[in-house]
Amino acid sequence: MTPELVVQLARRSFEATLMLAAPLLIASLLIGLLISVFQAVTSINEATLAFAPKIIAVMVAMIIFFPWMMSYMSDFTREIYSFIATMRR
């Protein structure tokens, strides 16, 4: 195994992790931003107000993006297995 292959595998793994986490993180970020703006406008300083909507938003995003995430993970897993098979030779 050459250093280039290790770097490529690590880069691809980080890319897959970011791609899979992005929809959930973006949903949480947007809801958090909206709630922060709402709290600033209404002068409500309740720290726990953002937790329930964020959890709900992440769950909705998970339901919406789950088919795509599973497809992406399956493709990545097949790619890794084929990579392992070619390394063995």
C-alpha cells in the first residue's frame, strides 16, 4: 500500500462523512438561526427553547434524506470493498 493510496482513502472517507452529515447539520443550523432571530426579536432569553425544534428538524431531515444517505453509504462501501479486493492482488 503506497502513501498515495492511504491519502486517497482517507480523503474519500472524510468526504463521505461530510456528505452524510451535511443535510442534518444544515437543517440544525437553519432552525437554530431562525430560533435565535426569533429570540432576539421577541427578547425571549430561554436557552432551552431551541432544543426541541432542532431535534425535530434533524429527525425530519433524516427521514427526507435517509434514502439518499443509504444509497451514498452503499456506494461508498462497495467502493471500499472493491479497493480492498484490488489491494490483495
